[in-house]
Amino acid sequence: MSAVAEHATPLTLVTELPTTGASKPRRSRRRCLICGGCCAAVLIILAVIILVLALTVFRVRDPVMTMNHLTIQRLSAGLGDVFSSQPLALNLTIVPDISIKNPNAVTFRFDATTTGLYYRGGEIGIAYGPPGTARAHRTIRMNLTVDVLADRVLDDRNLFDDLRAGSIPVTSSTMVGGRVKLLGVIKHHVELIMNCSFTLAVANQSILDQSCKRKIRL
Ligand SMILES: *[C@@H]1O[C@H](CO)[C@@H](O)[C@H](O)[C@H]1NC(C)=O
Ligand SMILES: *[C@@H]1O[C@H](CO)[C@@H](O)[C@H](O)[C@H]1NC(C)=O
Ligand SMILES: *[C@@H]1O[C@H](CO)[C@@H](O)[C@H](O)[C@H]1NC(C)=O
Ligand SMILES: *[C@@H]1O[C@H](CO)[C@@H](O)[C@H](O)[C@H]1NC(C)=O
């Protein structure tokens, strides 16, 4: 729009200089006005197209992470070295099965995922998933296998009580950082965080009371 205005002003100044015989300059002035009008119309149409594309196809939406399943791959507790400081031994692997949905018209590239497991506030296991890409409008699914570091759990004095009650409360935190690149220029960074809390039922090795909270950091 401003380009049209800049074009119009110097030309009108020139046409005002000769005071008589104004038929020729007037015609060129009209041509100039028509030309300027066309330019303005084209610019407005272009602006509308860009705006519509920006608001629809290329609008950046945040990817969504969801927890599909939590499975216990192995849970076994038994007697360890009776004469050591840790008479209990424990094997526990938890597999969160997650999805990352990319609602954008362009690819979402993400870095390695990090999943931490916590028992009563203390970290008991951490696992890193591979980086990857979720193509436009696609959902990518993966199993994040976390081995619990037995000594960290066994150090906790609450474990005896929890084992006796038959349920172990655990929380998990999964983090994925990534970016959506629009037309190679605009980069949109996001960090998806999903925290879940659940209870391991020891007797039948199942997961109870699972609830997850999602958060997005830009
Ligand atoms: C834990 O797993 C290891 C090897 O996978 C095995 O040797 C050990 O007996 C297991 N401990 C328990 C308590 O199941
Ligand atoms: C995740 O594990 C489950 C059960 O082991 C399996 O059925 C599923 O295909 C796995 N998913 C992926 C993406 O590997
Ligand atoms: C998620 O869990 C992690 C680890 O326990 C914690 O540091 C973080 O504050 C939690 N975030 C939310 C949003 O609850
Ligand atoms: C596992 O046991 C708990 C009680 O300890 C029960 O509430 C739950 O329904 C059981 N789950 C399955 C799949 O049997």
C-alpha cells in the first residue's frame, strides 16, 4: 500500500508544473491512477491470500503427547544377599507407550525424549528415547522402556510398607523438545511435558489409578 502512495506523489508534482494545455498530463495521470489501483488490488489480494494461509494451512499448532498405555514388563521382588545391607532384590521395568500427534501441515522434528520415574519424590529410573520426526498430520507412537534402579527404591524405607499394602505409588515425567519449521523461515519451538501418576498393584502386576497431566513450554 505504501509503495503505491510513494509512486503517486512525485508524478502529481510534475503534472502540476505546466499551468496550460493539461490534456496530455491528465491522460498520463489517469493511466497512472489506474495502474496504481491495479497494483493496490494485487497487493491486497496477495495480502489476503497470505493471511488466509497463515490462519489455516500454515497456522502453527502445538503437537500433542498422550499416554496410550503403561505396562509393567517385569516386576519381581525377592530375597537378595541376606548378609548385605540390602536383603531385598527387585527387578522392575515400566514401559510407557506414548503418542506424539503433529496437527501441522509441516513436519515436527523432535529431539531425544527423556522419561524419568519417581518413587515418593526420588528418581528411581531414567530412559532416553531416540529423536525423530512426525510428518504433517501424522501421529508417531513409541515405547519408552525404563528400568528401575533397584537400589534407589530399596533405599526408601517406605517400600516395605508399600509392598505389604500391595501397591507402590509411582510418578513419571516425559519430556520432548522439538520444532516446527514453516517455509524454512519461521521456527516454532515447543517442549512437551507429560507427568503421570499411577499405582503398581504388586500381586497381579497391573497398573491402577493412572492419571496424566500435560504441559507445553514454548
Ligand atoms: C533380576 O534379574 C536378574 C537378571 O535379569 C536375575 O538374575 C535376578 O534373579 C532377578 N531378581 C529377582 C529378585 O527377580
Ligand atoms: C509397544 O509395545 C507393545 C507391547 O509390547 C507392542 O504391542 C507395540 O507394538 C509396541 N509399540 C511400538 C511402537 O513399538
Ligand atoms: C513434572 O514432574 C517433574 C519431575 O517430578 C517436576 O520437576 C515437574 O515440575 C512436573 N511438572 C508439572 C507440570 O507437574
Ligand atoms: C489387580 O489387583 C487390584 C487390587 O490389588 C485390583 O483393584 C485390580 O482390579 C486388579 N487388576 C486386575 C487386572 O486384575
